[in-house]
Amino acid sequence: MATPKNRVPDCGLYRTPKAYPGQEERIPAGCLVYFHNHSDSGPLPSVLAPDHNIQNRWHFHGPAIENIRNPSWVEQLEKVPTEGFYTLRQELTFDEGRGKWPKGSIVQLGYTKSADPILFVATIRARLEENDLFFSDKGMGLPRERLNILEPCSWYTEPDDGSSGHAPNLGH
């Protein structure tokens, strides 16, 4: 028999199919949230709405809704793939076939506040003096049912000395 403890999902990004009761303004239906299966004030879950976006990644700051005691709401959360870098498993055509990104292209996955996926393609800019890949802040929407064309890829991230105040916290 399932207990509330073993039905709590892992920490991560989710889409809310329903508004959080009593907090409909902060956590409406159809929004992106960061779910923690624990909170700073105890073992019960907490949830945060996105605060701001830097480099196509949401940062979740501010007061969390802590000690969530609504198991049916938590069970309905829809897990979404982690923001980050992927390669395309197949060619991606868009603009009614007028544009395409080839299979194997490096893309960055991000989301709108409504948890709609957005892809940003890696480019090398001709006038750039450094050997960096560039990801625009203007992306292309991707239907949720097409997320399966993404293959996670690995990359090295330089250690953050904490001075930016915006290092993504992906570890738990």
C-alpha cells in the first residue's frame, strides 16, 4: 500500500495541472514550479514559482509555499525535463518547413512561466573573438509531445565562486 511519503515525487521542475488551493495567484494552473520533497522548516514538501530568468534558465527565489499538506495536488504535478543542454535526435523543421536545425544540433531547453518548452540553438558568431557557443535569448517553442527528440548531453561547468549570486542549484 502506498503511503504519502513514498508518493512524493523527486525534487525538480514540474508543471501544475491545477492551481494550488488557497494560493491560486502565486501558483496558478499550468505554471512552472520547482518542487522540493522537503522544506526548510521540516519534512513536508514545498514549492516555488519562477522568480527571474538568466541565460534561459529560471531561478527560484523568494518565499516558498512550505509544508504542503495536499497529497492529491502533489500527485498531479507533471514532471518536465530539466533545463539545460541537449542534442537533437533528429532534424527539426519549423516555420512550415522553411527552417531546420540538423540532427545532432546542440540546443538549450528552457521554459516559459507556463511551462511551455522553448529551444535555443547553439551558434558560433562570426565576429566573436572567443571560442564560445552562443545561445540567443530568443528561442523557438517546442510542443511538449516533441520533447522526445532531445538527447541529454554532458558539459563542463566552471566552479562558481558565489559572486554571481545566480548559480543554478541543481543538486539534491
